[in-house]
Amino acid sequence: MQTEVEILRAMAKGDKDAFTALFEKYGSTVYGLALRVTESREKASNVTKEVFQKLWHNAASFDSFQHDPFYWVMDLAKETALANESRSEQFDFFAFQESNSAGFDLKELLSKIDPKHRQVLELSYFRNLSEEEIEREMNIPVGTVATRLRIAIKSLREVVG
Amino acid sequence: MRVQAFITSGVLEKYVLGMATGEEKTNVLEMASQHLEIKEELAAIRKTMRGYIISHRVAPPADLFEKVKSVTNKQSASVSRTDAATRSASPTVTTVKRDHARRGSNQLMPIGLGLLSIALIAVSFTAYSFFNDLKMVKQEVVDAQEVVEGLKKELATEQTNTREVQAKLDFYLDPDNQILTLKGTNRAPQAKAVIFWNDKSKTCALEKASLPKLDDGNVAVVWSNKPYERNSIKLGVLTPNAATERIPLTYIENPSLLYVTEENSADVDRPNRSKILMTGG
């Protein structure tokens, strides 16, 4: 079984099977992330397509010394999704969320985090807001942002490991 | 105590989420290179965030993969589309021919109906011809897009190469670079490498001139010791088949000794002193 690094290296050489393997490995995570950010199934599909298109064309720029393959792909997915960001009152992300095989489901996972800590994590990760922007959005002191972020991740860690 | 305070400050979480300022990033990298606890904490945060991101997985629409995959085989996909279009167009012609034959065999068919059939045939052929033209135009657009994508890819590669050459040139021309030579030990007398050390920009990199053959799966790890400190600090990892000749290393203040060991994993925390390949400083 190929590692993610081997898959990206093979893709850089034009290996179509490696492309399929990468989609199998990351397709649902990229789509889920895009859906969470764009709150639109159509946009999430377009973002996923764009992300894998970029990965196919830019696999050669992946440097295993500098990048973690998972974060390299997810950063690209987040960046592309944020460029298509939208908000929808009617959209319920959880309705589309599959029960996954990693041993924990998202609702269960998020129930372990205090909502105000969770909000900081979500604003930071899914909306890419800076500490100062979160401070303004939530009307809390800037030092509290880092504290809440730490507590949120600590709570997650108890479940995820 | 200082390390614990650093860990609980929240700066490591900010670093992993990309929220840290430039100064905070430098602090995190420096502290991580000096304290194993911080390095482990960073790895744990990354692992947790990975789990958090993965838990947002949603099965994509069933047809999405085919759409996504078209990027890898536009040519063959285009050809298939043309074949399919030709196949789907053919029955229309056959049907028209069949109608025409039936009309010919029935001598009592009213003339008006005959004319209507001829008109239908004419319309069908016109439509067929129009759609064929449309398909040809579409095919040309697909081909043009493919050429553009190819050129974009070539441009991206060229830009990457140019950046690498420029970076290399800047590196060589930098008067603040100190050059240190690592020479092979008895274990690997042919081994040789050069380390560029820049105290001003607080960067360093290794350029491998000659690396001995390592056992399968093994890597070479660069270590350093600071004066009066017993524990070695890992500066970087060299893989035998790395594409680049120059490997960026973690910068530390005042190293007293630099050396390279052969290790069976890039994740080792302590050097295998029985397998020292090169030393210098």
C-alpha cells in the first residue's frame, strides 16, 4: 500500500492510478471540508474538482521535507473552499455528514467541547480568522482567544487521542 | 518550567492553525528544536487537528470522481465522448432510412405524407449536421483547454525551477554564509558534504557532495552539539534519493560539532553513535 508521499510523487510523474488512490484517500475529507466551508453541495463539488485538478498539476511542487501530505492537501482544499465561501441559514452540515469509520462521529466529538471554545476553533479553522478578527467577532479579549483555542483542542484530544 | 509555560500559553495551537505571528512562529521553531516536549506537543496537536478535520468527511456525489478524473485523461475522455455522440447520432439516421423504405413500399401513401417525410428527413439531416458541427466546436474547445492546461503545467514547472535556481544563486552569493566542510569517517571515507551557516539570517543548509550507500530504507541524519551540552540536536534528515542536493537544516546558535549518522528511521531522537558517517565543525 502506497503512503501519501509515494502517491504524490507518483502523481507528479503522471501516474493516473496514484490520482485515483489520492481521491480514495482524501476525496471525502476534501468534499466534507469544502461542504463545511461553502455550505453548498454544488460549490463543494466544484471545489473538490478544482482541488484535485490543482493537485494533479502541482504534485511536483510537493516537498516531503517541508510538507505533511495531509496538511498540504487540506490547506489547498481550505484555501479553495474559502474562495467560494458562502453562508446559508437553511444548510445543515450534519445532515450530509457520513458516520465515519475512524471510530468517532462528528456530533459526538463536538458534544465534548464547550460551545464557546468550539466557536473559536471553528472560526479559526473553517473561516481562517485571525486572533484579532475572532476577538472582534466574539467580543472577547485577544488573550482569551488562544486560551479557548487551547481548551477546545485539549477537549478534542481526549476523544481523538 | 519555561517549557511548560510555553506549552500552556496556546501559542502551539495558534502555530498549527496558522494564526501565529512571524515572531511567534520563530519562537515555536526555536523552542521545538531545543525541547523534545514541545516537539511532541506540536505533533500531538497536529494529530488531533487531523482527526478533527477527518471527522468532517462526507461521501461525495457518486459521479464526482468521474468528473474529477477527467482532468487526467482529457484526450481519451474526449475521444469517448465523440464516439458516444456518433453512436447516439446513428440511430436517428437509421430510423429515417427505415421510414423512407416503408414509405417506398406503400404505393397508397398520400403524397402529402411523402412530402412530410422528406421534410422530416431534411430537418433531421440539418439537425444532425448542426449537432455534428457543435460537437466539433466543443471538441476543439476541449482540445484547446487541454493545450492551455499543458502550458500552465509547463509554466508552473519552469517558475519552480527558476525560483530554485535563484534561491541557490542568492545562497551562494550571500557574503554572510560561513562554509563548513563535513568529511567522511573511517566508516565512510568517501563521504563529503558542505554546510552553509548564516548567523545573520539564522538559517543553515547542507549540500551533499557525496553520500555513501546506505542500507535499504535507512536515512542519514544531521546532528549538532552545543558547547557544554550533552544531548545532540537533530538538524535535518537526508534521504539517499532526495531530488534536491541542498537540504535546509534547523538553525541553532553556536554549534560546537556537526556530524551525520546513518539511522533506520527519520524519526529517531538520539543519534546512533556507532554509525557516524561524517563529522566537521
